[in-house]
Amino acid sequence: MTRLAAILLILSMTGAEAAPILRYVSQRTDKAYLREGPTFAHKVLWQYRHRGYPFAVIAQFDVWRRVRSADGTVGWMSASMLTDQRTVLVTGKGRAKVFAEAGGGRIVALADPGAIAGLKACTREACRIRGEKSIDGWIAKNRIWGIDANEVFDKLPRR
């Protein structure tokens, strides 16, 4: 049995739902293909057409990444189509409030479900995002996908 066949057999026996997230990435290009397996010969399952769309990497093989999208779709994508730049996808029903401060306060924007924003920092409860039209503010973690619940960090330089 070839090495690739053995790896694919092992991966097929493990449920995608149970696969741990190695890291989050985002779509580097305007168009990216999600495939059944880790080669260009494999069937295209989906075509993603939004630069910045976030994915969770759940496995790696050579220059291929097995990714899961926000809706749970799993497949393989060439690493050249992905970047380590972090983005998040707004989820839930209705518009999500984006606040000037992490603890709430003045609303600076309302984010529609499906909107994609750059990820700048996260506290235990909220994340700082930067969206279109220079929108910069804090959104509740439970309204975004592309971040672990316990992930806390500050990418911004200290002032």
C-alpha cells in the first residue's frame, strides 16, 4: 500500500467532527478550490470565492491542508491558496453589535452574518476586528467563527 493511500485510509477512519483544530487560516486568493483529497487530481467539492474566508486546519499532508469551514464542510486545499493571516466570520441571527471598547459602550457598527473581518486581538469575551470601510471595534466572541473560545491575545503594539 502506498504511503498516500495509507494516510488517506487513516484520515477516512477518523471523523472530521472529532478532528482537533491545529490552527486557523484564511483564503489568500479570490478563488480557491476545496477538494476530496490532497492532490489536484481529486474532485473539486466547492469553490470559495471570497478572499479572507476563514478555515480551521485539521490535518496536513505535504503542501495540502485538510480544512473545515464555518458550516462544517471538510476537504483538502492547497497551502498556496491559504494564508496565516487571521480572519473571522460573523455568525448568528441578526446584525452583531461592534463596540468601541472591549467591555461594550458606544456601538461603532453593526456586522451582518456572513461578513468577514480581520482579527486583531481577543479577550475572554470579545475580539477586536477590522472590517470594510475602516471599521475597527470589538465584537462578542459568540458572534464570530474562526477563534477558539479560550484564545486570548493582543497583536496590536502597546501605546
